[in-house]
Amino acid sequence: MFRQNRETIFALSSGALPSGVAIVRVSGAQAPIIGEELAGPLPAPRQAALRPIRSRNGLLLDQGLILWFPAPRSFTGEDCLELHLHGGRALVRAVLEELASFDHCRMAEAGEFSRRAFEHGKLDLVEIEGLSDLLAADTEMQRRLAVEQSSGHLSAVYEGWRAKLVEARALIEAELDFSDEGDIPGSVSERIWQDMRDFVGQLEKALAHLKTGEIIRDGFKVVIAGRPNAGKSSLLNALAGRDVAIVTEYEGTTRDILHCELDIGGYAVNFYDTAGLRDTAEPVELEGIRRALAKVEEADLVLALSDVTNPTNYIDIPPGLSSIRVLTKSDLLIDSDTKPNADVLLSSTTGYGIADLKRMVLAFVEERVGTFSLAIPSRLRHGQQLLEAIEEVQLAIDGGHLGLEVRAEHLRLASDALGRITGRIDVEMLLGKIFSEFCVGK
């Protein structure tokens, strides 16, 4: 939980030390006083100046850049100061200790700069979540999705929908309040219900894209499944380019779920190696098989493995799950052998077929994601609020037997649900969790 007073906060906001440059950020009422104490007169706002940076007893700490961002034109909306230093551990530690010596000045908590930006109206919750995702993005599609959110494009969509509901409620309330006056024709509200039906379609379309957003943000789940010694762990190692899993000639080596994440065509793809599926009474292996079957049920795609020594020994894939039949150990084939029937033939030892498998996986991802604007929901809480808004609007549409006051109330509840996505109303309980995902200094 964040402290409620307005202490000045500071933190290292750049990467791990040592580094070429270290950026120390300060936000709060003490920021201009600190800047003048450490580096002399403040430079012009938003203009960098090279200054000697000294402790309050006159000891030279470093020579670096200082930038001054007076409120409200700063990231947090408060007075902000940035010190661009050389990135040595001892130097940064000395500067942080000096900052802590000022009254009402303390080290920032995780995400506290971003929380202050939210509290001062600089960013809404969707933009802040997008900023968090941008910092964590490993692939191009994750970056693009995060930029769409952090730049306010998705927030504009939600706010546009909220404005549509406000307008609909205004028409209803105008009829309720002024129905006896000549300039407000009767049954004005009847005109809005078809608009609301179309509006529900827009919300349902957005909700349908939630899984797509989750795939881009969290990764496409590919489960490697098959009988013991089908080459599952060898394939995971070949895909990762390193030894993730233990590989032996003994059956039942893999007991738990092993995982690696790859960037394939700009998408995050999570590969999971699972225990070999067979009948067994050994309790530890039995638990591994139970976990393997559960992971298969969660998969976006299953790689069903068999090997060339037993080319038809594939596991049964649950109905409705996408799968690729993969035949491993192709290096054991000789020229006179009939090429077995499989979706892809590969050798984890030689690398043959690995590129083909990656292309096939990418095709499944692209088919699942499709092509459309990336202003789509990507978090479960967005989906929950969209679903609530859909239900409330539908209740208003279907409530012809209800009074207009009740139907207008359903529209208000739908508007509130959308408002909770961007953080306009009733989100205090969410804030601690959201901002705790940030690193200190952001």
C-alpha cells in the first residue's frame, strides 16, 4: 500500500549498474530545493545542463546532466528533477544517500512515479498498464500492443463508448424530465434502443478479441506431447538452442512441465515439454502425466510427437484442439526407407525440419490472431468489465416492461463498468496490484 502523504520520492530509473549512464529521478515539492543544493541554479525547464554535482558539504560527486521539469508539465504532474550520472555503483549509491538526507525525502516504492502520474491525471489505468507492458515487451508484437495502449488509443475507444452511453442516458432523462414541454417530443428514448443493439455488437466484438490480446501479451501456448522417448525433451532443447531439459535413453525422465519462450515472427511463443504419456503405477511419474494432460487441455496448439521407429504411435488429441503431427529422429532414416506420413519430419540432433516446424507454428499463431487494429483488450480485468457492460446494456434493451428510470440505471451501470477500465471511477482496490508490477523508479 502506498503512503498517503506527499513526501518527495527518488529512485534510480535506468538499468542495472554498472552502466554507461545512470538516471536518478526525483519527484515532489523538494525537487527544486534538492536540485539547487546539489547542482546550483536550476536550468531552464526541459533543457539539459552540464553541472558539477556535489554533496551538501561540498564534496564533488560527479559531473553530469541535470534536467528540470516544473509541475504540471512532468511525468508525474509534480515538480520533477532528473540527474544523468555516470553509472558506477559507488557513485549512484552516494547520490541516493545524499538524497535521503533531505527532509521529507525517501526512496520510491515500486510503481510510485506512475501512480502519482495517474493521481495527477497524466495517465489513465489503461495507459499505465500499457506502459508496464512496454517495459516488459520482448517481441515486436508485444511492443506494438503495448504502444497502442500506452499511447492512449485504447483508452480513446473505451471513453468513446462511455460517451455514447452518457448521450443515451441524457436522451432518456430528457424525456423523463421534460416530456410535458413542446420542445421534447415523446418517446425520444425509443430511438436509442437500436443504437444500443448495435453498440452491444461493438462491445461483443471487442470482448471476442480478448483472447487474441492475451496471446500477444502473454504468449501462444504450444505443448509438446507424446509417448516416452518420442523426442519431446530433445525437441525443446533444439528449439531453445540450449539444454532446457534432461535427455537420456531411459523412459520417464521428464516428470514436471519444462518451458521456454521463443520469439517467432515477432510473437511470443511458449513451448512446454511434458511427461511421456503411458500407463504406469509409479506415483511421481503418474503425477507428471496428470500435469501433462492438464497442460494439453490449456494449449493453443499441441505438437503430437512420435518417432521414425514407431511412426504411428501418436497420442490422441482432445477434440477441438489444434495440433501438428511431428515425426522425430529423422536422422535414423536411410535413403531406401519410405518417408513416413506426418505434418513435419525433423531431427533434433541435426536440426533438420526445425525451421519448417517454426513456420508451421507461426502460421497457426497468425491465423489465430488475424489482422486488425491492436486497440484491443489484453487483460482479464478489461474483459470482466466489458462483459459487465454488455450485460447491463442488454438488460436495458430487453427491459421494455420496466420504467425508463430503471432502464437508464442499467445504462449508468454499464457506463461505470467502462469507466473502471480506464480508472475514472471506483478503482482504489486495483491500484496496489497494478502499480506493484512496475520496477522501482517507474
